[in-house]
Amino acid sequence: MLNADRDLHLREKIAALKQERKALILAHNYQLGEVQDIADFGGDSLELSQIAAKTDAEVIVFCGVRFMAETAAILCPDKMVLLPDVNAGCPLADMITAQSLREKKQELPRAYVVCYVNSPASVKAESDVCCTSANALKVVEKLSSNDDILFVPDQYLGHYASSRSGKKLILWPGFCPTHVRISPEDILRQKEQYPKAKVLVHPECKPEVISLADEVLSTGGMCRLAAKIEAEEIIVATEVGIIHRLSKENPDKHFIPASLEAICPYMKLITLEHILHSLEEMKYHIRVPEEIRLKAKSAVEKMLEFG
Ligand code: CIZ
């Protein structure tokens, strides 16, 4: 079968099974283009979890990485959340464990723990409040300066929130291996070729890259800004998967990836075949133990209260 025929066949089978299972397909902005195209909704992890929490669907096929599917399971205990590839993990989330965080909290008994959503559910359960790349600054700004604030696990997002808010944060030494691959030289090279281009940078990038940004935004923020920004050329410093959505939604603009090396291999694991298999076999069901879910939910809800 030719590739185009094979994809059409897969898409038809997925659509039929999706209806039968009363399922909703969600795709993160870093997923493969073919996966983003078949999804009912695309977005960042928080946007997708909020959609999951509101839908009538009984099954959520979460095309992203494990911590994202876990966040949906935390917010929607009555729905079956499926991750189409069980190996879709997140190296940043794996840079912290609940045990290592408990040990750190013993060293810092007065610490208030802010936890980036890119973390396991068990770590969220040990934290006071969660944040995303979209609201990390807002969450940190609202905290009392009298407490020690421990920010986990992404040191660069923490550094960004600390430098913009003026709050001193104790940073966990984690990082996203994909975002740290983007260098200031990458941005400067692209700027030389596209001098009029605006530069959008994700806050998981290193400070020296962030310092070259016109705007620092989550992927959801980049999508919203791209629709209204005047510039015709836009340099995008984050995982390259987002270029698919930006270009599709804004065909009159030219989006330039800051670095073609910014590819997250885990975000590229899910394919149309995996989605079909997931719906056929109802795999892989992401479950969060109830005791952990309730504690993690309280940290996620605290973030939502912060706005
Ligand atoms: O929270 C997310 O979705 C991540 C990891 C990045 C972003 O900005 O979309």
C-alpha cells in the first residue's frame, strides 16, 4: 500500500474506533504533524488536561509524554486515560523522584515547593503548588518572600521565574535535554539570515538564549501570539514539532526553528499506528494511585487558584 493510502486507511479506522470507544484524542504541540492533524485538540499540557477534565468522552487518548497523561488522570479520575506508547517518558521529569524531594525537604524544612508540571505525579504529591511554563512567573510572583522557595525540577524555568520576579529560588538541578541543545549562536545565526524576525523563546531554554528573546512563552502562548504578531518572520526556540501547528494556523507567516537539533525523541514516539493500537487494545492505561492523586490534585488546583 502506498504511504498516502496507508495513512488514509489508518485515519478511517481510528475515526471509527474513536466513535465506538467514545474517545477523545489530544495531541501536545510537540507531537508529529500526522498525530497533531488527527487529534480533536492540540495544545500544551495544561490546556489539554483542562479539555480532558471538561469532556463527556469516556476515554482520553493522550498523545504526549507520560507526565501529561498522568496530569489528565489526576484531574479526571472517572475517565480512562491512554498513552499510546508506554515508552513516551520525559528525561526532565525523571531527574527527580518523590524520595529525593522528601530528602531535600528534610534539609529545608521551611521550604515551599513549586513543582513544574514536567514531573511525576508522586513528586507533585510532595509539592505545595504546581506551575506550567505558561504560569511559572505568575505563581512565583504570588508567593511570600519570607519562605524558602524550592523550585523543581527545571533549573532554567526556575531561573527565568526568579530573575523576572526578583524572588530568590532554590533550584533543583534538572533540565530539558532538548531545550538546552538550543544555543545563543543558533539564534544569532538565524537573526543574521532573518534580521527582521521576532524571536520567541521557551522558558526551558538557558538564560543566555532567553536573553536574546523578544518574547518568552509556553507553546500555548506562542500559538496565541503568532496569530496576532505583526512580524512575517518568526524564529522559534523550542522543540521543532510546534512549527507544524504554527505554520498550519498562520500560512502567511514564516516560522524558523532556532535549531533543527531541538527534537525530543520521546515526543516523536507516537504514530498513527500506535493510536490505532491504543484504541484497539485500550492501552496503555495510565493510573495514579488514589492517595497520590488526591495530593497531586491539590497542588494542581492551587496553581489554578493562583490564576
Ligand atoms: O507543559 C507543556 O506542555 C510543556 C512541556 C511545554 C509547553 O510550553 O507547551
